[in-house]
Amino acid sequence: MTPEQFLRQIAAQAPPPVVLFLGPEAYQRRACREALLARVLPDAERESGLTRHDLDEISLRDVLDDARSFSLFAPRRVIWAIGAEGALPKRLNAEDDSGAAIADYLKNPTPGVTLVFEASRYGFEGDDKARTDRVRKFYSAIPTVVEFHPFSLEAARTLARGLARQRGLNLGTRELSALVEALGCDAARIDAEIEKLSLFAGPGRNITLADLEALTPDARTATLFSLVNALGRSDRLASLQCLDTLVKEGEYLPLALSFLGAQFRLALAAHESGARNAQQIQTQFTRLGIRIWRDRAEQVAQTLAAFPPARLQRALQLVFEADKSLRDARPDDRVVLEEFVLNLTRA
């Protein structure tokens, strides 16, 4: 079940007696938590009706015993058990009948009690997948499982645009994209940073890339685009300042060089295809089977406008040489990138 489906379900009917919240995404989990509490416990009953447990500290059976008990002061209760992974046996082949205890409780759940197990430690991909599958299997008796997957880039951009609009924040397409990419599509951090930006800017002021670099942690993508723009203007001082910012932020410089190379290749491909504006670039790349967002197409268009074709070819040659130098007997990465900047901005 998705978070949206869960929200619709509890809006239309009483919540199920037991729910499993599975996955690491914090923004939607918080929204579902707040909606569930509002549905079950009015504000006047919140203090006496909400109980929190940590399954890294107490046993699952203690949580179920609490759920079975009746309260004289709270006719409706929500029991929130975080760290649900802590209830699993420590060894894969260990015998544990705790999972069966949940099935036993569900045969006769306590009226007025909603029990939520929160398992947010593991993701759904890579090495975490097997761990998440084990958690899912352990709690398989629970019919209502809400999965909290990380936001995709498109979903994160849509969320950021909506949050900015709600707070009256003037955030352009380019700046919005830089913010989302800098925060790794983390919805909770996007929400927090947009709120911070709205307090900083106040009504009516446009947010710039410089604002993002100043206020947003790890806003390295914005700095990389600033570097591309400075290189396009042959502004050697600004280019070196952007490089200095990347070094101070701990950016892995070979990765930054890879980004620059990709940007230059996209711009050259756009030129060779005859595309000149963002709409044409997006259409052309889509036709070639390369999915590209509108703001990235605009960034490619800006790079294409700043770099004549011959200079793009020169930039790619310098990227190749810098990449080769980075693979040599461990020179200083910063020196290699500074040499790249000096060569590309040479008159």
C-alpha cells in the first residue's frame, strides 16, 4: 500500500487495528503518522492516548501485552512501536514465535487500540533489500503494510514546486532543480530547506543560486552549474572561486570533472542535432531515447549558448586530458582541475 492509499483509507473508514510502516522515507511517513493520530485521537486525548515504545529496548510481547490492556483514562489509544527491526531474531536460523504472536493478537484485537510498527531502518534496493524482505516476512501476519519509498527525481521536483508555492517562495526552475539535486531528492530535507529559504527571503524576493549555496547544506550541484557558467564567460577568477568552494565542501573532484564532461557532451550533441532552445533539445533527446527534464534541457541550452562548437570540442579535449592526469601517479586533484580551468579560460 502506498502512503496516498493509506491516507485515503483512513479518511474513509476507521484505521486497521495493526499497521506496519515499512521503509526509510521520512516525509510521507510523518504525514501518515499525523493523519492517523488526528483520525484516532483528538487533541484533548493525545497526551493520555498515545504510547511510544522502542523495540530495540523492549520485547514485542511487552508491546502486545500493552495493546491488550485497557486504560481507565483513554478510551482510544495509539501505540507506536519504533525500531520494529529490533524484534527480529538476531540469527537468521534462530527460532522465534514472536511473529506468530502478532497473528494471535489479530484474531482478537483490543477495541479502540491502533498499533503501529515502524520499520524505517532499511531501504528497498541493494544490500538493504534482503533485510527489508526479512522484516516483511516476520510481520507478514499484518495485512496493512504501508511502504515508504524514496522520492523519484520527478516526484521530488513536483513536491518542491508545491511547497515553494504554498510558502509564497519565488524559486525559479533552475534554482528548484539545483535544490532538489543538491538534497538528493530527500523530501524531508527539501521541506525543511524551502521553509528556511522562505524565512530568509521573505515575500517578493527571488531565490538565487548564491542563496542556495549560502543556506542549503551540500548545495554542490548549484556550484557546479555556477562553474559551467563562469567557464562559459571565460571568467577565470569566478571559475577558480567555484572550484575552491567545491574543494571546501569536500566534493570528489573526479566526479565534478565527470559532470562537466557530461554537460559539454550534451551541449555538443544538441548542436550537432540542430537543436537550439530548451524545447528543441528536450524533444531531440527524447526522440533518441534519452530522458531529459525541462530544466536540464534549459541548462544544456545555456551551455550551448555560452560555448561555441569549437570551444565545446576544446573543452571535451581538456576534460579527457584532465581525466587522464587524475589517473596518473596520484597528483593533487585540485592542481589538475585548476590547470583545466586555466587552459579553458585562456584567451
